[in-house]
Amino acid sequence: MSGEEKVEPILPVEKKLVAISLILAAILMGVLYVVAWATLGV
Amino acid sequence: MASGKGIDWSSLYKKEDWWALWLGLLIFFIGLLYIAGVNTFGWFPKIGIWVDPAVSVTPASKDYAWLHPILSYVILYVVTVVLLSIAVVAMKWNLKRFIAGYTFIYIITMITYWFGHWAYIAETDPKKVEQLGFSLRMTGEAGLLFALLAGLIISNFFRGFANFLRDAAKPELYIKIAIVLLGAKLGIDVVRLPVGLLANYVLRGVAAIVEAYLIYWGLAYIIARKWGLTREWAAPLASGISICGVSAAIATAAVIRARPHVPAVIASLVVVFAAVELVILPFVAAIFLAHQPLVAGAWMGLAIKTDGAAAASGAIVDALMVGWYPEYAPLKGWILNTTVLTKLFIDIFIGVWAFILAVVWVYWIERRPGEKVRKLEIWFRFPKFVLGFMATMIILAAMTGAAIAAAGADVAAQREAVKPYREAQSLIDDFRKFFFAMTFTSIGLITDFGTLKREGFGKIIAIYLILLFGVIIWIGFAISWLFFHDVHHYLIKALAS
């Protein structure tokens, strides 16, 4: 009920997916930031 | 809604989401009749900032100057209760209980909203403030906070009465109707903006949301897992706290096949803490982000986890900043627009995110052989009221644009041509403000702090609290800053020209 009834080890695939998500966020942040500011005055 | 082989069209009249769209559009089109010379909403009770309560409320239009304010309120009650009852019957809610609850919520909201217009609380004009000697300068939107407070007091101290009202305390329905009507407000303003600036503004909203999804979810999920939550709890909690509260938690729980009580517990946490944020964050933003109004607006959209509380916070920040800092007067409505922009994109992407999670769970985490994920789920999760918001914005922008074009190059002629459109929009906007106020009271009414005392949820509550106040709101702030700092200079310049 409280979310910790059974011990459930973190699978490697879970770590990988989170890592991919954060790496993608970092790359996109750079791209979107540049695009957003480069096109502001257009 | 997806069912079996295709689409179940009964969603069009069974779902709250669709009804928000229908009712919003109906009010919008009836309001537009003003342009054709039919003053349909001129009777609306308009509250001025008052010192003498006897002259505080007048009909919105001079055509109805003969109407007693009490009668205006009665008409508003009858019109809204009839419109909402159509939806209530279609959705098979309990009509009697709805009308009974709605009547009290209406009265409570109207009194608190009216009280918020007291000059000592609301007046912003420096000359009038000097005459009064003192004012909190919160604009009439202060009434929204009193509405919230009234709801919270009833919910937490008069539980029997709160339960009686609960059938009509529907913040998500009210705020969705308000957002559909907000599109009209945006529509009349966007024609004044250069297309490039508008596109850039929208791009920033999308960018902020893409970043929020990717960073929030991953971090919230892995932290919750490291602190001992199972996948069944961690995934809906990550969605609830990082995306759009209740609907995201429910969508994720469905995707990973969590037990029914999991999204229910997380949804109640989301609702309670969104109300806590609503009371605190708008003031923090207005005080500490005085030089960055759009960052403040975007931050409310990214940090507050229900549609109702987020839009409500945006409205308060908008009112506070325009009231406290006169240089932001041209931005009136745009701080709220920024909150709604980010929140709408969050809502739009819930379907996409639910689809991605379904793919990840089916193919990688749980590896369910033979199971396929249908792309139709994206449409199923798409918030339909967003279509109403876009429709009212595009229709009014197109009509206003055409009127300006027809008026020729003369600026005075253009202003004259736009006048009926602006007045129609102003009457429609009265309804938008009304549904906003109803949202605040309803949020208060469904926020029961007693929920937090339930045994066994201590750890979940602790993790939610730490994630929300220690991680989510700060990352939301950083993203808002990255994409919205200094943008207000460009917007003010365009709006003032």
C-alpha cells in the first residue's frame, strides 16, 4: 500500500532510459535555446 | 475514446473534456453576436473597485443600465446553471446534487470575488491609492484568493457541508471552459503582434515543455526508485509530479497497469499540494521576479501541477505584477497567457508521453510478448478542450484581422473597426473571469488536508514533498528563465506600438 511492499531492484534498462532522457534533454536544451534566441528578432 | 475496433463517439457528449469545449464555444459564439448588433451578455454583473458597496456592481453594458445588480446576478446564475446542467445530464452526474451544490458555490464565489474588489485591497491607480491612504494594490483578482480561502475553510472545518457541495466542485471543468474563452482574449491581442514574435513565443513554450518532460520525469522516477518505491508507485508518481498532475498519474497508472488505489493516492497528493503552491508561489514569483514577468508566468505553468491551480496562479501573478509595477500595464493578460501556454503544451503532450511510456513498459521493462501499443492512444489522451482554445483564438484573430484590413491604412479607422470585436471579447471575458473564480472556490472545496494523515502513506508523501519543493519547482524555474527571460521587452514593444 505504501509503495514499498516488496524490494524491487532497479533494472539496468530503467537506468539506461533515464540516462537517455537526461542526455536528450541536455542536447535539446542547447539546440532549442540557440533557435529560440536566434529567431527572436526575426 | 478508443474502444475495441475504433473510436467511441459517445465521448463527445459523455466526457467533461468535450463538454468544456462545447460550453466554451457556445458562450463564445453567443458573445460574438454583439458584433452583429445583438447585445446578449450586456446584463453581466460587472464589479468595479469599490469603497461604497451600494454602487459596486453595474451591468457590463450601458444598454442594460436599468437592470438592478441583484437581477444581473440572478440572470448569471440561471444562465450558467442551465448551461452546466445540460452537460451534467449528458454525463449522467447527479443533477439535483449538482444544482444544490452549485447554488451555494455560486453564492460563496460571488460574495468573495466581490469583496476582493474592495478599494483597500484592489486599487492600483496611484492617485486613488493616495486618496485612500492605503491599498494592497492586488487588483480585483484578489477576490480569487478569498474564494480559495472560503473553499479551504469549508473543506477542512465543515466537512459535512463540503461533501454536500462536492458534486458541483469541479475545478477542472470550470478551468477548461475558462481556457477555451481565454483563447478569444489571446485572439484579439495576437493580431497586434508580428508573426515572427508570436511564433517565437510559442516555440519557447514548446521548448520549455520538452525540457520539463525529459528532465522532470527521469529525475523524479529514478529518485523515487532509489528511495525504495516500486515501479508501480514510482512511475505514476513521476508523471503526477512532473507532468500534469491527476490526468498524467491516471494515464501512467493505466499504461503500467498499476492497482486502482495507486493513481487515486497520487491524485489526492497532487491536488492538495497544488493548492499549497497556489497560495505561496504567485507571491514569491511576483516579489522575486519583479524584473522578469514572463519567467514568473512560465514558472507557474511548469511548477504547479493541476490545470486549475496553475492557471489560477498565473492569474494572480498577472494581477499582482500589473498592479505593483505600472510599467507592465501593456503586458496585462500576457503573464497569464505564458502560464497557460506552458500548461496547454504539457496537457497536449500527455498523450504522447503516455504512448512513449506504454512502448517502454511493454517492450523493455515488463516485456509483454505479443502485445502492441496503439497510436490511437495519443488522440485518446489528447485534451480536447485545447481545440476550443485554439478555435476561439483563431476565429477572433481572423475576424479582427479582416476588420483591420477592410478599414484601410488609417490607424483611427482601424481602431474604430476593431471596437465592436474588442467589446464582444470583453463581454466573453467576463464569463472567463467568472469560471476562473468558480475554479478557485472549487479547488478549495476539494482540498482536504486530512488526506495527508492517512496511515501508510508517510513515505510517499515525504518523497512527493521533497521532489516537488526540492527538485521540480527549481528545475521549472531554471527552464522558465532560460526560455523566457527578457522576452517581455520585445512583447511590450510590440503591444505598445
